[in-house]
Amino acid sequence: MTRKPGTQWALILGASSGFGAAAARELSRHGYNILGVHLDRQATMPGVQKLIREIEANGRQTVFYNENAADEHKRHKIIDDFVERFHREGRAEVKVLMHSLAFGTLRPLVGRNEGEMIKKTQLEMTLDVMANSLVYWTQDMVRRDLLGRGSRIFAMTSDGANLNLPFYGAVSAAKAALESYIRQLAIELGPRGINCNAILAGVTETPALAKIPGARNMLYAAVAKNPFARATTPEDVAQAMIALLQPGTEFINGNTIGVDGGESKISYVGQKSPWQYADLNLLNESSWDPTDVS
Ligand SMILES: NC(=O)c1ccc[n+]([C@@H]2O[C@H](COP(=O)([O-])OP(=O)(O)OC[C@H]3O[C@@H](n4cnc5c(N)ncnc54)[C@H](O)[C@@H]3O)[C@@H](O)[C@H]2O)c1
């Protein structure tokens, strides 16, 4: 990848919190200016201002938009603005597009009664924000020549793409779609030298996680089964992105890459720590009967 200090930008959708904010910080330390899109209320804006100050303290430029990333008109306006201010003069290349939007309806698809049932508007909004918006931003960025040879696309997914949870039907569908879009974009953008991967993060303490019913239990189970005996952090993902931006990594393409310490490969069967089985020494017990679950 070409490295021209001061001219390379990362567009982060969901830049103000969680994975997006950690990536913004880490990318700015590695020479990227940050074009951030986020959706925050007044109460969380001081955190956004603090993040902007941190990025600028790393000597990088920031342009942050507090707008709905799924709104077509806002998307066009943000891209027009960027082209006008930076790209037209040949001063800017967008090397990273990160999709890290958390905005979904957590309801059963059918539920026990009509009151619980997810509505069409909620299902469509979840799919639109958490999956389809990746396609629309990519289309516009390619159309406007903002992504090109050496650019990388990352989309945040979770094991919810393959494992469902109560209330999680719409978000699970969005994650499955997001991973499929990444594979498809990898096919279509490879010839342009643009590389695409989904990053599957483990359960991570962020505002989005806190909104999921049973979040504390999810976190508990994740730590209990994680080989590293801790939850994933947004910084784990940011560091992995930096590694995936190194020259010579472009053949890592079209994948869903786990950045979860191995957590998603391990079943939860009530263990209290990843070592509990070793402590019990079950596998060496000649008397151990695997069919006895008493
Ligand atoms: N937290 C986890 O355990 C976990 C694990 C794996 C994957 N993920 C995925 O990572 C992504 C980011 O989640 P997070 O945990 O960092 O959440 P978060 O709540 O910390 O951050 C979400 C970001 O999205 C922005 N946002 C939400 N809706 C928006 C919209 N319509 N327009 C513009 N910005 C919008 C918010 O302002 C914020 O910046 C999500 O796709 C989530 O599903 C989360």
C-alpha cells in the first residue's frame, strides 16, 4: 500500500463508539485521517468531541458527521462534501472503509403474541442499517473514485451470523447478509485492487451490547469459554485491522476473520472458566461416561 502521510483517509461508519472509535484512534496513530459518521444524542457528544481531540493530537485531520448513515441524501451530501473539500484537489485517498453500525431492533420474529412480533418497518430498518448500507456506501465510494487500488473494506460481524438468540432474529439476518455482501464485494472489487473482509469480533462490552437482553449473561459465558479468559475489546479489533493493512496482506480477501480469541469456536456448556475441564481432568478419568450427564 502506498503510504503518503497526511493524505490517506479512513471512512468509519459508526466512528463514535465501540469498535469504530477504537479503530479511529488506532488508525490515526498509524497516519490515517478520519472521516467519521455516527449517530449521537447531546448526552454522548462530549465523548465524540474527546475522540476528535485525541485523533487530532495524533497530528491527523478529522471530519465527523452526526447523521444517519442509512439515509441516502445524507450519504450523498457527506460524499459530495468530502470530494469538494479534499479529493478534488488530489489531496485525499480513502484507504479504509469500515462498517461498524449498531442500530437494530431486538424483538422476536413471531414471539408469543402479536405485541412481541417484529414489525416490517423494524425488520427492514435493521437490514438496511446493519447490512445494506455497506453496499450503498461502497457503490457511491467506487462511483466517485474514492476507493481504488490498495483500499480495504472491513465490516463488523459476530457469531450471530451463524448462531441465533432470542430477540436477535433481525440482527442475525443482517449479519448473515453482511458476510455474504463482503464475499460478493470481494469478487467484484478484487479486479480493482480493493480488498474486503468481515471481522467477527467476540462479545465486547460496548453500548450496543448493553442493549441486548441478557447481555451480562452473554458476557459471562463469553469469558468463561474464551481461551484467553477475557472478553474481546475494541482495541483487539483495531490492532487486527492494522495488521491486515500491512503491505503483502492483500490475498487475505473475502473472509470472515475471527478476532475473538477463539471464543466462537467453543461451545458453552456451563463451564465457569476455560480451564474447568482441565481441572476436572475428565479426559483421563477411566470411569468417565460421556452419556452420563447427571
Ligand atoms: N459489541 C459486541 O459484542 C459486538 C460483537 C461483534 C460484532 N459487533 C458489531 O460491531 C458493530 C459496532 O458495534 P459496537 O459494539 O461497537 O456498538 P456501539 O454502540 O459502541 O457503536 C455503534 C456506532 O454506530 C453508530 N450508529 C448507529 N446507528 C447509526 C446510524 N444509523 N447512522 C450512523 N451511525 C450510527 C453509533 O453512533 C456508534 O458510533 C455492530 O455492527 C455490531 O453488531 C458487536
